[in-house]
Amino acid sequence: MKLQFTLILILLVPVAGFTQMNSSWDIIAGVDYSNSILFAQRNTGLRNVAGVMNDSQQGKLNWRLGGNYNMRVGSNAFFKTGIRLASVGYVYANDNLTWGSEHNGMGGHSPDPDLPHSARFSFDYWFIEIPVAFRFERGNDKFSTYFEAGVSPSIYILSRQIIKIDNDKTIRFSQGNQFHQFNIIHLVGTFAWGINYNISERVQLFAQPTLRFHLTPIADSPIEEYLYNVGLEMGTRWKI
């Protein structure tokens, strides 16, 4: 009986070790630079409009928070999924607004000081993101590098618009925006390169520059608008 118990323990040790090395949980946070790009394929006039909008809009900093589950599928390969809350957006800004002028009393005209001099429209679109990716690692017991590629089905949930006219600021929350109704489900392509650092046998830190591009346009319209972002994602991983 004692011999059988010992044999069972010997057999369970590699199984337990294999199990510990085959799955892990991450907590992540990221900072992104996000923007969008507009296309109009058929109509020349609409292509001109898309070009003007691309020139006038600016990228902005955004964020993402969430967690991952990782499962080993090969000696150096892992499958990853999880859930995140992410914000993607951009800005339209004009710091030199020109309006009609008033008489200056000397036979000339000058800008009306009562009219706004600057306007800034900031758009943030919030998504629930479900990453589906494969990661391939190479390294040693302390450091490893990896690259990762996949797609992230993302569910649009809310828009935030910040309107700043001179020093007056207004914040609005809505579904979609005043121009069109958003596509609720977005498919987002992702690619990342990263570094792992093992604090202990079970705990790992990681950081990865990541590029994301929305393969689904914001809305079905003659001018198609696609969100994208590039940023740094960092986190802690616990092996189980």
C-alpha cells in the first residue's frame, strides 16, 4: 500500500508541474495614442471631404484596463483571451477661429472680441474588448521576448464628447454621435511585441508595445471611418 501511494505521488508531481505551467492570469493596464482614418472610394467629392477631415483631426491619448487568461498550446506558444474596457478617440481643434469683423472707428475692421477664438471637440468611444490571440515566446528563466497576433471582437458601449469653446467646457455622453449610428460589434486586428520578466516561479511582469486597427468601420456610410491606436500595455501575470 505504501509503495502504491509513493508511485502515485511520483506520477502526480510532473502532472502538477505541467498544469502549473500551462495556464496563467494577467491584470493589465495600457496607454494608447489613438486616432481614425477616413476613406471614400467611389465619389471624388466625398474623397475630398475625407481628405480634409483627415487633415483637420488629431490623435489623442487614451487607455485600457482589464485581464487575460493564458493557456499553453505548445512548448513556446500560448493562447490568450480575456476582457478589457478600452477608450479610443481623436480630437478636432481650431485655435484660430475667424468670424465677421466690426468697425474699429478708424475706417477699418477688426475681429469681434465677443466671438470665440478657439474650439476643441474631443471624441472618446468606449468598448468592451475580448482579445483572442496567440503568443510565441523565446527566452530563459529570467527574461523572455515574444510576439503576439490576433483579433479582438469589441462591443461599442458609449461615447463621450468634450466640447471646449475658449474657456467654456461641456461634457456629453451618448450612444453614437450626431452624425451616424455606430456599428455595435467591431473586429479589431492586433499585433504586439513584448518582454517578460520572471519575479518568481509563479509571478511575471510584462510590457508590450501594441498596434490595433479596427477592421470594422465606425458606421456604414459613404465615408468610411476606421479607428486605430498604438500604445504600451503593461501587466502582472500569475501562473496557476
